[in-house]
Amino acid sequence: MKNECGKSRTKDNPYEIWTAPGFEWRVLKKYKSEEAEATDPYARWFCATSGPGTYGSYELGDGYAADIRRYGTLVEKNGVRV
């Protein structure tokens, strides 16, 4: 299946927003389709991440999809609250 999140976006227009106490991940790009991610424990997402060490700003970088799913809660997808 096609990767619908394969093109990079800006932090103001992310594909998804995940939150956990004190953290926020804005998913800007996914490198694999959901089907491929299901079989790869090291699947990565390119994110703008905010946390206690960023002092209100965001850091750009890759994060493991499994970790974000494990610790975060999906709150927005394509601009729509879930």
C-alpha cells in the first residue's frame, strides 16, 4: 500500500500530533506505510518534538514509531481532533 505520509510537512501542518505528559510529537513524515511499519520494530517518523528540555520550542529529528505509539496518545490527525 502507498505511504500517504511520505512527503515532509511543516510543524504547523503535521500529519499527526501525539502527546504524553510534558511531551508533544508532531509527525512531519513517515518513512514507511502502515503495513510495513507493523513488521518493523525500528520504523521511524520524522517529528518536531517538544518536551521539558526544549523550553517551549521544538527539536526536529527521527523518533521510533513504536515508542511514540507506546508512550503517546493520538490527539490530532490531518488537522482533525480525534
